[in-house]
Amino acid sequence: MGLMGVLKKIVLFPVYVVSWLYHFIREKNTFSIRMRLSLRYTVILTLALSVCGVGFIATYSLNSVYSAVSSNHTDFFNLINTKSPAYPAIEEFAQTHSAPVVVYDLNENVQFASDPAYAQYGYQNPAGIVHDEHGLWLAVNRQTVIDGAFVRVLIYTNITEIAAQTVYVARLIVSIFVPVLLVALILVIAAGGGIFEPIRNMTRTVKHISERNLTLRLNVSGSKNELKELALTFNEMMNRIEDQYNRQKQFVSDASHELRTPIAVIQGYVSMLDRWGKNDQEVLQESIAAIKNEADNMNELIDKLLFLARHDNNTFELQKEEFSMTEMLSEIVKETQIIDPSHRFAFDINTELSICGDKNRLKQALRIFIDNAIKYTPAHGEIAIKLGKENRYITVSIKDTGIGMTEEDLKYIFDRFYRSDKSRTKEKGGHGLGLAIAKIIILGHKGKIKVRSRVGEGSEFIIMLEQGVVSDAAGE
Ligand code: ADP
């Protein structure tokens, strides 16, 4: 057993060294991924080499032991089968083969011992290792018949030489493996440099990306691998951020532009008042009315800007509840008729339909469509509002006989600050934010908006909303 322990220690020595190094370095924690990977590969290589080495040494030593033992046994059994009486011949065998023989009866009592010293080691079954001043012995127990009696024979084979050779081979293997492993570690670390170069390049590029340099992108040339995947994903993210950033910039610039007009008008009236209006009742009245109008206008614009600044299609939060669409439309109808007596209205909203959604927001959106129909339809024109159902959708159609829109206009009317050329010149024209807001609200409800329009004939907006169920009432 002592020898096996020594053998084990010699063979596993490189594994101990590398695993100690590995843990030592891991604890330091400041090592790069490259170093960690290199160490991991080296540990794997060490284990593989150790398994090979142990396998080789075990095969070599077991094979040698087996040949020595079986050669002794073959000679011994040839002898007892041919010689009678057998014991003198066994005595001679023990001398010539340097293989002490001890014979036991079936009750394990010593019958014969070529060298009494070996009888003291007792009855080994089926085999045992004995160490004395002559070296290392392997005793193998076999049952047989000697001179007509059943006995058990223990033949001691000297394996000192084999053990020494095994230790020599083990040392040889270790002395080859350790330098091989060290060279492998160095090579693995050196080879790792190339692998991590793209990561270093990425870090360099990312460091340079700032709000003034949003167009920079990672290099995605080269073969397809996990890093390329990461670079592509990063670039896609940067595209989205850049797009959002540009839109935000555009929004701020458009918003400032929109606010400039009412402020300029107010300033104009204030200077006019300052110069001539203090005592002129008419100028005074006109200026107050104009300033009030512009202030209202600005108020409305700022409300819309705030809505757009706070919400977009993804961050819009709803307070959902189940309510009657029919009732809500009736409220809007009443309010509209009071505000606008100059148009003819046709309502078809009697079908009782309820929906799960944010009542206030949906009312706000529908008002936008109806206000537009009023704004862009000349006096006495007809505006038809119809509530209906189409498959799983509730539909609200707002149809006017107004100025209509060109196909080109239809592409952009939902963009922020877009106004068609006609509405731009129109006195009542808004800021081009209404439909952008309505779109956020309707899409926030997973609804759809369809538009049909023809210049000079009128337009129809159809809002389609899923009926929904109360249970998904939490804001999405
Ligand atoms: P605005 O406040 O200018 O009305 P919107 O976002 O509500 O802004 O509408 C954007 C543009 O779409 C309007 O300027 C107008 O050109 C066009 N538009 C919207 N609704 C109608 C309609 N019912 N008839 C004709 N044009 C319309």
C-alpha cells in the first residue's frame, strides 16, 4: 500500500501543482478571461495527460506482474503434475526460481514451507503483498492436489524489480509531462491573445461612442461567431438609440418652432399696446382678444407636447375599465353639437357595445378625429359618426365631407407636427400633433386606425378596438 501511495503521489503531482496554481490565481480575481480560459484548458490537458500516464503505468506494471506470477505458476504446476513425491521437487523449485512456497491444508494449517520465514506471513486469500529484507513479494493462493491430498499453495513471486521499474517509468513520464504542460500553458496563453483582440477593438470603439458620435458602429467583418453576434446586436441597439435620439432632437426643435409663433404674436401685440394702445379702446380690445387667443393656443400646444414627451407607443400606461362605448359616444355627440352648430351631423351610435379600455384616453382620441372632421369640413358640410362591430373589433367611423387629403398626405398625417399644405394655410389649422397623440392611444389599446380620403370629397377615419375583457385591466 505504501508503494501505491508513493506512485499515486508521483503521478498526480502535476495535477496538484496546476490545480493549486489555478485556485491561487482565481482567488486573486484580477486575472483576465484570457488567463482563466488558458488555465482551464491547461487543467483539462493535465487531467487528460494524468489519466493517460496512470493508465500506461498501471497497464505496464500489471502486465509485468502478471507475466512473472503466471510463469512461476506454470512451472510449479508442471512440476507437481509430473513429480512424485512432489515436496523435494517443490523445495528445488523454490530455490531455482527464488520463489518461496508455503502449502496449507484445507484447515489453513501449514503443511510445508520452503522457507519457514514466509509461513509467518499467514494465509493470504486470494493474494497479498509482503515486504521483507529481500524486497517486495506477491503471494498468490491456488487450490490444488499434491501427492493425492487437497491443499492450498501460496507461491511468493518477487516483484521488487517490477516495482522499481514502474517507479522509474512513472518518474520518466512525469518529467516529460511537466515541461510539456508548462509549454502548453504558455502556448495557450499566447494563442489567447488573438482570440481576445476583437473584444479589445470593441471596447476601444465603444469608448469613443458619445452623443456627439452616435454614428460609430462596431466592426462586424470576419467569420460568424458569438462576438460577431454580440457586435451585430450592439449595432442594432445603437441604430435604435440613434434613431430615438434624432427623433427627440427633431421633436424639441419642432416644438420650439411651434412655440415661437404664438410668442411672436403676443410680443407684437404687447409692443403695439405699448406704443398706441394705452388710450385707444379698440386697439386695446383687439390686443387683449389676440393675446388671450394665443395664450390659449400655447396652453393647448404645451398640453399636447407634454403628452407626447411623456408617452410613446411602448411606455403608454392605461387605466383600463369596462364601459359603454355607446354612452361615451353619446356624451361626445352632445358636446360636439353644442360647440359646433355650423355642421350637419348624422349619428348612428345606438348599438349597445361595451369595451375594456382607458375611457378618458379613448374619449380624448375620438375627440381628436371629430375635431379634425369639424376643422377640415366647410360650414354646412356633413359629418357622420357611426358605431358598429366587425368580427372581434368595435368600430367607430368618423366620416366627413371636407377638404380631404392627398395620397402623399396620408403617408405622414400620423407623424408629429405634420400638416398638409392646405391645412397649414387654413385659419383653424392645428399644430400637427393631434393624430400622433390619437395613434399612441389607439395603438396602446392594440387597436387599428384605417383612413380613406379623397381631395375635395372628404375623409373617413375608422377606429377599430378589440372588445377585450375586464380581467386584463392592468395597464399594459
Ligand atoms: P392638426 O392639429 O394640424 O389637425 P393632426 O395631427 O390632427 O394635426 O392632423 C394632421 C394633419 O392631417 C392635418 O394638419 C390635416 O392636414 C390632416 N387631416 C387630419 N384629419 C383630417 C380630415 N378629417 N380631413 C382632412 N385633413 C385632415
